[in-house]
Amino acid sequence: MIISGNSCPGRSTNLPEKNKAHSMIVGTGRAVPPKVLTNQDLEKIVDTTDEWIRERTGIQSRFIVEEGTANSDLCTEAALKALEEGQTDPRDVDLLLVGTVTGDAKFPATAVYVQDKLGAKKAVAFDISAACSAFVYGLALADSLIQTRGYKNALVIGAEILTSMTDWEDRATCVLFGDGAGAVLLKPANGPRGILGTYMMSDGSLADLLYSPGGGSRFPASHRTVDEGLHFLKMKGREVFKSAVQCMGDAAIKILEQTGITKDQVDLLITHQANIRIIRATAKRLGMPMEKVFVNIERYGNTSSASIPIALDEARKARRLKEGDLCLMVVFGGGFTWGSALVRM
Ligand code: UT7
């Protein structure tokens, strides 16, 4: 064993049984709103400093939406870029998954709004709720469905407007999050390129460490829920931090063991961009140098389910990932949920 440490709670029941690609990424895209909120802007809103935010999180600025922009708007922009790169007409999309916890409305799924905006009339469209892990869960699901149901053009999007549930008076959380969307287009693999394996895991006993309790069936939206701020995101940061390092490390180890690929063969590690200290600790646990780790948290903050696909798109466009490279993605989020995907680009 290359790496030491305790195992995360939960059983590894859903490891992939394969070591060959069933689907491959043929296009990626990202979208962020134009407005940038810097640490200096936040200093004027809450009792915080640029120094504290940079040292404790690595974040310098983040993109935030202005009133009137919905999740599906960002999804559609990111999806169109992925489709253009993949030279695919939106009308040929047959599977459309959106990972989000901040959809346009409580229902229907944001994915159906995106379907309508794209004119993807042939697609089956639905959302995945797995907090920050939803994009990797979506990748795993789409890969399986391409294999078992013969889908030909699958869009997997991670998109979040977490500022819609941010408590701007809570300095412990409001400095962390940003808005954005990332999308990938998957097609059946026709060579060595593609998704070599995926891994997913959850542990519901830790749900109350990171959640938004109001507005659901437990506490339906009312004056009381709003007065008590139950619609805001709540987080026990220190506990979440420890689990994030543990679980992302475990998810990386599982997928490497499952596929028989060593950490030295991995060209780029993309972790969920939640905190630079979490990213560094995960890399250290895996014994991977930071030169092999993609980091963009300083400009985006934590964009939850959008974090991995935005990073993936940036890494490809910046040529940090080239055709044939091995990319390891690891993610962690509320639920708790965590997972990984190993992809030959
Ligand atoms: O994407 C989902 C997963 N989410 C995460 O992975 C987030 C995981 N957690 C974290 O990234 C970190 O725990 C935080 C960035 C949220 C907090 O960093 P920390 O080093 O764990 O700080 P802490 O919560 O232990 O707080 C240390 C101090 C406290 O003051 P005292 O009690 O020591 O006097 C806080 O009140 O820092 C204070 N503090 C702040 N000070 C200035 C908390 N937030 C701020 C702030 N500005 N924004």
C-alpha cells in the first residue's frame, strides 16, 4: 500500500467491474457570471480580512451571479461550448444530467430547463443531488448508461449558484463559495481514450455537518424558516475539512487499485476545489507533487458540483491535459458523498 491513513466510513460497494473505457469525453465547456467578488469586497460586508481568507482557504476572488441569472442559464452556456467542441448538434443529445443542489426551482429538474433551452428534444433529462460530488456521480451514471442503454451523446453538467443559499452575515461560510457551471459531452469510446473507472460512496450519518435544512418537507418554507435562516447553507467547517481529506484520499486509492494504475502514471490530479489546504493535504496523502495537481480555487472559490468540470475544462484549454493523458478526479461533498473518476483524455 502506497498510502497510509484510516478508512472512511461506508462500504465500497459500487466499484466498477471494468478496466476499459465505455465512454469518452469529446468536449468540455464552462460558464461563470461576469461579476467578480474579491476578498476586499468581502472585507466591507463581514468581519474578515483578505489575509485570513487567502491563508485559510487559498481563495482570492469568486464569480457571483446578479439577480435574474438562474442555474440553467449557466448550464446552457457551458453545455453549448462542450457541444461545439464535440461537434455535436444539441438535437442529437440523448442523455442530459445536471448535478446541482441549487436548481432553478424546487421542481422540475433544472435539466429539463436546459433541455428546452438547448432544443435537445431527444434527451432524457434529470438532476442528480449529491452536493459537490454530483458531477462525478453524473459521470459515473452516464458512463454506465452509455454502456447498458446505448446512449450516444450524453451531456453531464455540474452547476451551482451557491450564493443563492449563502448567509452573507456568516463569515465562516460566505467567503468560501462562488457560482458557475461546467459541462462535458460523452460519447461511446472507440479506442484507448475514455473513462477507465469511477467510484462513488456516501455516508448519511454525517448529513448534518453540511446542509441547508429549510424549504424541504421537514421544514417547509414559511416566515419562521426564513426568520430563523433555515434556508441558508450551514457547515461545521473543521469536521468537514478532516473528512474531506480522508474521503478524497480514499476515493483516489480505490480507483487506482481498481484500475491497476499507479499514482506515478497519473498526469494530472483534479480535486474538488474547496480549500487549498485540503487540496495540498490530499496530494500529500497520495504522495503526488503539487506540480501534478490542478488548482484554480484562487479565482473561483468553491463552486460545489461545478468545481471539477470547470477545472477539467480549464486544464484542457491550458494544455495541462493533452490527448492520452491520465486524469484523476476526486471529489467530496455534503451528504457526505465522495467519489473519483479516472479518465484517459
Ligand atoms: O465543498 C464542500 C466541502 N466544504 C469544505 O470542504 C470546507 C471545509 N472546511 C474548511 O475549508 C475550513 O474549515 C474553513 C475555511 C471553513 C475554516 O477554516 P479553519 O481553519 O477550519 O478555521 P476555524 O473554523 O477553525 O476558525 C478559526 C478561527 C475562528 O476564530 P477563533 O474561534 O479561533 O477566535 C473563527 O471564528 O477563524 C475565525 N474565522 C474567521 N476569521 C476571519 C472563521 N471564518 C473567518 C473569516 N474571517 N472569514
